[in-house]
Amino acid sequence: MMAGFADNDVQKLLQQAEERLSGGRIIPKQASTASTTAKPVGEDGKVLPPKQEKTQVRVPRPQVAASEQRKGKNTAGPEWFDLPKTDLTPEFKRDWQLLRMRNVLDPKQQRKTLRASAPVYSQVGRIIASPTDPYSARLGSREKKKTLSESIMSAHNDTKLASKYSSIQETKRQGRKAFYKSVVAKRRKRN
């Protein structure tokens, strides 16, 4: 199984292999230590070079903030399903202002306040009725409006807005002479 190599031949082969691995800067070892240690032999009978332990050094990459990574990108990233950048058209600005001021339109219904500036990444869509929804739950053709402002104005008729304005003005006039005279006139009409 083992080929008949002389100790000197083995020593020369090992020295040549070590020189190739280290780039020619090798100090020859003593012959006594090389002959006493067992050397690995390959299938073809040649002596294999000694195994060297591989040391791996892991250099960490500096972490870049997610906002800095997104600079110059037109989407919010795959975590947000590539939500596109907001297109700030005049219609979008008006609709965003209406959404922010919805508490003023209906003060009895409390909603979470929205931030002043429009979001960087957003998308405006259109609601499409599902085929599984009942027909009574769907909007009719008269109720469908093209813009958000049209739908809000149709929901808040002018008489409701006028009555709200008059109630605010009435509370502001309380305690004045004209207010007192109107209260006295109302009492006289009842009697």
C-alpha cells in the first residue's frame, strides 16, 4: 500500500510543499522530528501537505439606518410591499387636509388626529365592492362621488352647517344686551 519513499525524499517533498504555502520563507526543520512523526499519504502514494487550521475573521459592516437606505428610492421597501412615494398633487393635498379636519366636520364622532404633513410613502386607491357583499351594503350610482370633498359635501348638507354656525354665534352673543332682549322677547311670546 505504501510506496517506498526514503526519509530524505519525504523530507524534501515536505519542505517544497511548505515553501509553496508560505511563499518561500521557510526554515528547514530538523530531520529527527520529521522522520518520527507520521505523515498523511494520499491514494496515489504521494505525501499530502499538512493540514492548516483555517482562521476566519469576521469584520462587521457598519449598520446603516433604514431611512438612509431609502434615500433616493421611490418605494418604502419590500417590508412595506413596495409602497410608492406620495405624489403631492393639489387634489391629494386637499383630500389630506379634509382628512385632518374631519373632527371639525363631525365633532360628535371622535377620531384619531392625523399628522400635519402628508406621509412620505402612501397610495390613493378606489374601493371596489366585493362580489360577496350584499347589494344593500353597496353604494348606489347616486352615492358614488369622484372625489373625497364631493362625498363629504353630499353627506353634510348646507342646512346642517348653517344651523351649526348659528348655534356657535348664539353662544358667543350670550351675556350681551341684545341677547338679553331676545330672551325677554321669547318669554313674552310664550305667555
